[in-house]
Amino acid sequence: MSVSIDIPHRQWPDPAAMLWLIKPITWFPPMWAYLCGVVSSGAAITGQWGLVVLGIILAGPIVCGMSQAANDWCDRHVDAINEPDRPIPSGRIPGRWGLWIALTMTVLSLLVGWQLGPWGFGSTLVAVSAAWAYSAEPIRAKKSGWWGPGLCGLAYETLPWITGAAVLSAGAPAPEILIIALLYGLGAHGIMTLNDFKALEGDAKMGVNSLPVTLGPARAARVACWGMALPQVIVIGMLFSWGKPVHAALIVVLLLAQAAAMRVLLRDPKARAPWYNGTGITLYVAGMMVAAVALRSIA
């Protein structure tokens, strides 16, 4: 399907639109996950603050920002339907500037990742590869409502968590850290599915088979809720089995609060998905840090 985009002529991108392109609001999850990895490692932060700060900047503004720019470039025709006021379809970032920004930030990501040693560079290489695989043809994982959110969740939560733990401890993270990081990354599949609700119309027209498109909003929301809840149930069981009942109980409380928010979400998933992203997701990431603190004396 061909989509005509009416773009006003301009030679240089609007600086405000460039900031919008890399979406600062999306930086928090990977930055938080990296910090969870740092905490869970149990390594002393004294004398390593440079690695902590550099890793957080890499995870958020640089790698996540790059992924957003790449996604907007690859999605420019879909965005012309869903959100024509976005930087690229609106013409505030003209020509191929969106592509050049994404490619420049890809190179910057690798250069900064190199400063974090072999673990940091290896993780950065995986992260930028995942970002392009998610958005760009011929892979374009986001066309699948199962593979796309799964890849995104692992890249946003699991990978930076493992990276933070590995960089601070200068070695492979303990199995307990890997398990918890993986579970929270799998749970983020539901978070990413809820994020797809805002693009429902354009995705349907452009062949992006997100779960809201293929299952409908009601069923997709239920799948997202179960996808977020079940990994947390497993985390709770793990923490109990590892002798951390207080931390496990705290996550139980956070999960019950999420369940209450999910009931509100399911009354009108399409309209309430943005509301849930500001409430239920906050409770989800709070549980991540609780688990990270518990891991300090386990791993």
C-alpha cells in the first residue's frame, strides 16, 4: 500500500524535532534495568561510578535513542497514518536526515560501548543489532505481535540488566541474576504489547501484525496482563526458594496493585493503555529493583 506524505520543504532538521525523534520518555526502562544490574551484582560501586554513569547514558540516550530514531525512519509511512505530526512525516526532519541520525547514533553506541570493556561492547553490539532487526526489513520483527515485543522486551530489560551486572563485576553474572533478568525481560512483552495500542489503525493498514491487530484490543490486553504477571509470580517463587521472603512479599504487594490496575485497563483496553503505562508499569519496574536488592546477597 502506498502512502502519500505531504512534507513541507526544508533543508535542515528542526532541533526540537530531533529531540522528539529520539524520545527521551522511552529512555527510562533500559537505564533502570542497567541500574538494577549494577545493584544486583553486589559489586562495590566506590571507584566505579564512571562505569555506572557511562552505562546508564549508553543504555538510555544513546542506544535507546538510536533505536527510536531507527524505528521512526523505518515506520515513517505507518506514522503518516497514525501520527502525521511526528518529526519525519511532518517534514520537520526532512529527506534522509532521520536515517543519518540513526546511523550516526549506531556508530556512537559502539564507540561508547567499547569504553565499557568486552562485556559492555558485546552487549552494545547485540543491542544495536536487535534495534535494527526490530524495525528494518528484511527482518522487521515488529511485524509479528509475538516476536517483536519479545525482542524489544529482552533488549530493553534483560540485556541492560545483564550488562550492568557484568560490567561492574568484570565477569559473567551469576545464574540467579541471569534468571531474574530474563524473567523481567519476558514480562516486558506485555508492556510492549500495550504500547502497540496507539498504532492500531496504521498497523492494520500497513501489515504490522501486532497483537491488538491480530487478536483485537480485548484479547490482546488480557494476553499482555498475563504476560506481565506470570514472570513476576515465578520471580516471587524464586526469591522465596532463595531465602528472601521479605523481598518476595514486597513483590507480591506490587503485583496485587498491578492486578487492581489491570482490572481497570481491561474495562477499555484501547483507551486505558496509556493510563496503565503510567501506573502499572511503575509498579512493575519497582519490583525489578526489589529483586535486584535481594540478589545482592544471593549472587
